[in-house]
Amino acid sequence: MSGRVRLRDVSRPDREPLVHLENADLMALPDPLDGVEKDHAWASLSEQVKSKCECGLDDTCAVNIPKPKTREEEEQLVARFLTGLDKLFDKQNNWGFLQPLLLTMEHCTGCQTCAKACHIFEASGENEIYRPTFRAEILRRLYFKHVKHGGLLSAWQHGSIQLNWPLVARLIELAYRCNLCRRCAQSCPIGCDNGLVAHELRKLFSQEMGIAPREIHENGSMLQLKVGSSTGMNAEIVKDNVAFIDEDISERTGIEIHTPWDVQGADVLLIHNAGEIMAWPENPGAFALILTMAGVNWTMSSELAAYDAINYGLWYDDAQFSRVALKHAEAAKNLGVKRIVIGECGHAHKALCVIADRMLAGDLNIPRESYLPLLRDIVLGGKIKFDRGRNDFPVTLHDPCNMVRLMGVVEPQREILRALSPQFREMEPHGVNNYCCGGGSGFAIMSGNNFPDWRFHVSGRKKLEQILRAFEDCLGPETPKYLCAPCSNCKGQFRDMISYYDLWQKNRILYGGLVELVVNAMADVKPGFIEWEWR
Amino acid sequence: MPETCGLLRVEIANEGNAGAFPGLLFTKGTMTAATYIAIYAGLVLFLAGCLWRVWVYARTPLHLRWELYPLPHEHPYRAAYGGSYFETQEWWRKPQIKNRRGEFLVMIEEILFLKSLREFNRKLWVPSFLFHSGLYLVICAVGLTAVAALAGVLAEKGSAVVASELGSVVVVVGIAGAVLIVTGACLLLIRRSSDPAFKNSTKAADIFNLLFFIAAFSLVASGYLTRAAGAASVSEFAHGVVHFDRGVKIGTVFGAGLILASALAAYIPFTHMAHFIAKYFTWHAVRWDDRRNEPGRPLNTAMATNLAYKPTWSAGHIGADGKRSWAEIAASAPPEIKK
């Protein structure tokens, strides 16, 4: 590890990374990954990226900010940053988060309780730049100096820092070294929120400077608003794909299903993360089967953006967030449905059910809920017969932060698993004290440069430790194990991380959603819905 | 005549020989007057600073929901594991539970025993708990004295016995509080100076603040305990503060301690140490705010105000020009897509 980084190092004019991480520095993992030699070597950033982009923070580069060519260009960028900084603390521009942001800026005591809660800081071997207060302290000093126009007394009271382009460039990258899981905020005795700091910084860079990772902006929210889905599927393609899924699932289960589209006045408008349709078709297929067998009057919508529950704006941009939330609500209104039900997507849950609650007014305020209570009531309701013996293999549950810590949906999924999975075991800690999968806030879809190496080694490491400990009594390949992750984003992270560490081949750890487990245990369905094949 | 009340001597009669014990023992009226002025000024500035800070936060717009579970005002069954009303189908058809008792109990545990710190940062909890316990004891002592003084219990014509008993309680509580504050602050100072984890977030003012507490309360406690014969008791001093009686004799050290403590009180609201105010907002107004957007609620008015704000963000995809509202921007596609 590099020597201890001081706060003022972020203003260092050279472009050299502040830290370099070695596997030996990282938090140790349990069996079968115990020992540095069992870990993978990190891929290095290419010389081309290093020469063209600002990579002055650590060993990776998430945002690919082009290096300014002249001093004037640097100064212009700093000036834009300062304009954005002012707007962050202005109610016209940031009414949605002004109060919690002010409180966080003005009342942190620096007690470092947040650091003990942060999985990234812990997994990195307590590397200073990943300390939750490191990022916040930079913003705090800039706030007191440039927004509050503090002088010498303020510098004495709040600290000072030199603002220049290298600092801004490093801060942009640093805003994307936090999963926004807000576990730090949960532990803060004052109630300060360093996750919010990362969120607000991302907003400043996107909304003022037009800087955001390509995966979540151009290929994410922009594509969704243009085509209908970040997957690139338009309405026609999505309908075709779902028809294919219906056919496949009908064949596999022996039960005929047809996903209904655009049904006026339906009880339920189901919105999936469209990534499921592309990457894990058995998930929307399982939903269709369960809802059909339960007799729910449901539909999907083919309106623009309404067949994709994702709302990446949640992670980086309030305007994009509002636009997508509005599209979802408008689709429901146009169909005259009674309620919107969100499928297995954590951030979509929080976006539409929680955050958008204070944006959607009048006839757009259509009731919105998680699929989990509905699924729990179906499973425990007795209308569908289950054979829990079909799920007699070790199952553990990952709690997506957005559904659990940030929304309070904790028990329904557990009630289902207790009913249907005889070998269900919890991770520790779990529920509202869970750890992020490491792919939260967009990381799971950010695969540029060597960023995946960082998210496997650092942001996903704590969760990996939890998974291995949950299955420590049955790690051998003779026992197939199921990591239940009822969130598309988390599944993406698990797919990549489990594959990276070869845990399917060597230890037979498979990941999947919750509805797949439910269908697998349905007595009237052909056995073997879960195929125990890597995908 | 001095009376003995328990372990501590409380001076009832004020037969002090002003000027007979110059320097550190006790002083003539100037020090007394300066102390009174400092106390009044400190109190006024403290209250004004607190009100200003409340005003700053209270006037910010209604924020978007940003709660963190568990919420203590949920049903006790759900609050125990962090569940919410989102765990039931069609939650909007059911009334929202407000378990005020649960909320109150969590607040008490957090305020008195610093539960979060104990749970998540045990090493820091010990010094912080000592420090905060000391503050609470000193606040109790000051509050008790102020109430008694204002109610006339300490008046010359009041009951000497009651004044004496009250005085001894105040002294015990106050001195214990000061000792705890100084001990806690010293331990916090050691921790902050020696633990590299604090290096990047420690400012000069953080060290100064702890030294300020140590100095003020060391002087108050030592000044009172080492006061000379004839110096005013707590009861007499409190009575003197209320009536601005410059004839009351106090020791220089005690007086200096009180002046410092008053300055400290005036300073606190203008620093991050005013987290006793912030905490109301961060916990009640942010972490625990799960109020639903239901028609006819005051929330709707605040939402309408917010959506009418006109942003000026410069990035092209926002399409903000300072004339279009958030509602209009949300209802339109990014300009790049329109083209």
C-alpha cells in the first residue's frame, strides 16, 4: 500500500495515482480464497488510458475524464465546478437534498464511526482514500471556503484545501468509489450521511459539468429515455423477447403462460428491470407463471421506458431521475391500473416507491409497491401447492440495500424462504445491517478499463466474505448452493464476481433470484426449474 | 457562619472580607460583575445562536424521502428488525402507524447512552460517554440552580435549610459533571492526537474546542473547591446572578472558569458542536421521515412549491434555463433526444 495519504494530496499537481493497492493489503478472505496467492492479480490500466484520461486517484479509472489540453481549459473546468458547487447549496437547484446535505456539511465531528461501517474501507485494508470522511472532508472544506466564503477563521475552524483541476479530477473518480449503500449513515451518531456526499458530488458533475460514466448516462438513462430501455430494446423487441420467454417457460414447466401487454384497468402493472429479460429470462418467466397461477389480474406496459424499471438517475442525476419516474407513472395512469408492482430490482424499488413519492402529485400518484409482499401472500396463501423438498439445498439470502436498509422490506422474502427452502441460512450481518453486493450505484454495469477488478477486489470483497462464511459447512463441489439475490443489479455483480473467483466451477455456488426458487418448489410444475447451469 | 452539609461545605452567610484575600482567593466587585455579564451574554448568544441554527435548517425546502431503517416509530414488531409499511400489500389502504413510545425510547437511549457510538464505535464511546454525561450533569446543576434562584428559593428571606440542601446537591452534581467533562475531553484529545484515523479530519479548531472545555471546567471545579473562606456559595452566587449583586464575593479562578464556560456556551451554536440541534433534523426530519404523499396533506403544498423551482444547471441534457421549472424539465425529454 502507498503511504498514508493526506487530504492535501488530492490537490497534488502530478497525475500519479494517490494510492496503489496490492492484494496483500486487502482484507483477508476465508476458505477457499484464504491466502494472497489464491487471489487474482489486478489488470493494469492501459498506457493509452493513462495518457488520455485523468487517472490520478488509484489503480483504476471509472469515469474516463479526458485530460484538459491547456491550463485555460483546466481553469474553465474548475470554474464550472465552482458554479456547480454553489448550485448544490441552492434551493432552486437542489431542493430535494439541500437539508440533509447542509446538515452533513456542518455537523460531522470526524468520529470515524462511519469508517467502521464501510465495506469498501474495510475491504481495502483501511486505505485512507476510501474512508467515508475523506471525500466528505474535501467537499466540506470547499463548501466553507467557496460557498460560505470563509476566511482565515473559517479555515482554522473547518480546515482548508487547495482547489485546482487535479483535485476536481480526483474528486470525480472518488465520487465513484462509493456504493451509496448508506451503511455509514446508518451508523453515524449525528446522522451525517457520507453516502449522500458521494451522491451529491455525482450530481454536481453530471448536472453542471456533463460528466458521468458512459454506462449510466449515455448507455443508461439517455438510452432508456430515447429507446425505452437501457438494454436498447424498443417496445417491439421487448414483446418479441417476452413471447419467446413465455414459450420457453411453458415448455419447461408444463404450464401455459402468456404475458399480458397493455391491459387497460389491470389490477397490477408489473415493471421488470429489462436486464432480466435479456440476461436472466427465467426471472420474468417465473413471475409470469406465478402471477398466472395465482390468478392475479396483471399486465406489462409497452410504453416508452415503462417496460424497464431501472432509473439510473437515482445514482447521479435528479433531472434524469425525475424524467424516468414520470414515464413510469404516466404509463400506469394511461393504462388505468390500480397499482404498480416493481419486480426484482432494488434501485427501482427505492426510486419509484420511496424517492419519487415526493415528486408524483395528483393523478400521477398511483400506488406503488414491491413485488415481495404480493409474492409472500401468494406463497403463504395456499392457492398454489409447493413441495419444499425440491428446494432442499443450501440457500442464503442477499439483502439488496435499496429494498432493505433504504426501504424496510425485510421479512417477506424471509417468510418465503423459510416456507420453501429447508436449508435456508442467513448471512451475518443481514437485514438492515447487510453489506452491499459491491455492485451498487451503477458499479455492476460499469465495466470500462479495469474497473471490474476494483469492484471484485474491493467493493465486493466484504459480500464475498459473507457468502463464503454462509456456506462454510458445505463449500465442497458435491453440494450445489444457491445465493438468492432478489435484485438484478446485485445479480450482475454476483455473476461477474463468482465467475472471476471460479466459485461455480470449484464450489458449486450458483446465484439467482427469489421467484426462481418459488417456481422450483411448485408442486404442479415439472421438477428442475433451477437448472444448475452457469449463466 | 459556615454550615456542614454532607461532604461539602456550603457557605450560607456572606461575611466575606472583600479584598482581604487578594489575587487567587477572591476579588472585589469587578470580577463578580464581569462574571455576571459573561454569564448573561453567554446565555443570550447561546440561545440566539441555537435559534438561528434552527431557523437555517427549518426553512430549507421539503426534501425527497431519504429514510434509513429501522424506524423506531413503526409497529414495535417491525421496528425490532427494521421493517416498514412497505412490507404489506396495498399499504396505502392502511393507516400509517406512529409509535411515539418507540421513538421516545430510542431517543432516550441515544441521547443519554449514545447508543450508536456504543454499538458501532466502542473505543470512542467510553470517552464520549464520560464527556456527554458530564455535560448533562452540569446542565442539570445549572438548570436546578437557575430555577431555584428564579423561584426565590435562594433569596435571603427564603429557607436557609432548603437553600443549603439544594446548594449541596448542585455542588455535588456540578463538580461531578465538570470532572467527567474534563476526563472525557482529555481522553478524546489523546485519541484525536494519537490515532492516525483522525488525522485527515482533525482541524485546529477541534483541538482548541477540547482544550476550551478542559480549561473552562477545570477552572470552574478547582476554583470552587479551593475557594477561600468567605467566598460565596453556589446558592449565594446564583442569587447574586439573578439580582446582579456585585457584593457577592467569588474567587478569581472560579470567576475565570465561569467566564470561559460562558464564552464556550456562546461559541458552541456557531460550530459543529451544535449537533444537539442538527440531530433533531438528521434523525427526525431525514432518517425517520417516512411520511407518505397523500392527497390533502401539507406535504402536497410543499411539493408543489418545490416542483415550481427553476434550476439553472448548465449541462446540456438538463435543459435548464432558469425559466423552466423542475416539473417542466421532468415532463420533457433531454434536448439531445428531442433533436
